[in-house]
Amino acid sequence: MVRAIQVAKLFLAWANEYGDVITNLKLQKLLYYAQAWHLVNYNRRRLFSDPIEAWDLGPVVPEIYRKWKRYGSSPIPYSSNGKEKAPFQGYQIDFLIEFFRVFSNLSATALVSMSHSEAPWQNAHRRGKNSQISLSEMRDFYKKQYEEKHG
């Protein structure tokens, strides 16, 4: 299983390739939603092994936050090594390309607002500061959203 850092580096490489930038805040939300939609699309199979916690500004993968916190609200500089796709299986790359195409267009503010309005973050945040967000709750919540929208 891949780690969140590998997904993060892939997202940063793609952002640079397309002339976009990603802050730590936006990266955190992209990781959260990538994990959530991977759980829905691949029947509870996690995309990455790292836990996601409910912080005040939304879902956070603590290891990733700590790695790039020095950049604050500035874009994270990243130089691609061309090997970011290596740890992933083909279906994961296909999923991540589609996911990134849709979600990278959303601002960090929009992603924070979305996550704050949804039960997985809300429930974990109510349990206590920096509580882990349940993977099964993420999957069930977003699966229900998908079914309501697509029948």
C-alpha cells in the first residue's frame, strides 16, 4: 500500500506540470477527498495507509502537514523526479488522474468549506481535537452522496 507522501508528491508534480500551485491547506483536502473517493470506488480499499485527522481547518494527514508546514499559506515548491507514478498500480493512476482533473480546480477555501459541511469531519471533530476520521464513515457518507446524485 502506498503512503500519503507518495500521493502528495504525485499531486505536486502534476500541479507543476500544469502550471498550477498547491498550498499545504489544499494538499490536505485533496488527500482527504482522494482517500474518500477511492474507498467508494474500490469497495473499502484504502488509497494510502496514513490516518486522517479532523483539525480545525478540516481533514489533515499529520505527517504531510509537518513535512510542508514551513511554507505556511504559500505554494509548496516541488521539483519532479519523473518517478512519482512508480509506486501506484495502473487502476490507481487512472483513478488519480480523473480525481485530480476534477478536484484540483477547486480552491483550498472551497475544499475546506466542503469538508466542514460534511459528516465525516464534523463527527470526528466533535469527538475531540485532532480525532481520527473513520474510513468506514468516509466511505459510507460519500457512497450515499454518489447514489443520491446518480441514482
